[in-house]
Amino acid sequence: MEHIEQITKKRFEVRSNRPCEFCKELDPQFPHRHPLDQVVSFGRKSTASAHLTEEGYVRHRIAELSRLASRKPRNVA
Ligand SMILES: [Zn+2]
């Protein structure tokens, strides 16, 4: 079990993270998030899976979906 704890610890290290540009732009609640829920891994694109926390991941997905929902369907197959 020791190495699992190490991985968890490494995953949540904060020193090499940056705010998610995508969420920053699209989520009105972004500034109210927990700091860990705002950031993605450094060097990764601003995608849902780059988020460090599950909460951040979920909120990113919600922002993505609300953007899709607000877009008018052009190609109805
Ligand atoms: Zn995000």
C-alpha cells in the first residue's frame, strides 16, 4: 500500500500546476472553486482529464456540456 500513497501524494503536488484556461473562461463559478479544483497539470492542455481533482474534472465537463448546449445545432443528420 505504500507506493499507492506515494502516487496519490505526487498527483496532488501543487508546485507545477496552472489554472485551467477553459474553465476560467467558461465557468462563472471558477473563482469560487477550491484552489485545487481550478488547476490542471502543468504542461497539459486545458482538458477535463488534466484536472487534478474529481471536482475539477466534473466542473470542466459541465462547462463543456453547457457550451455545447448553448450552441445551435447546424447539422441535424
Ligand atoms: Zn478545466
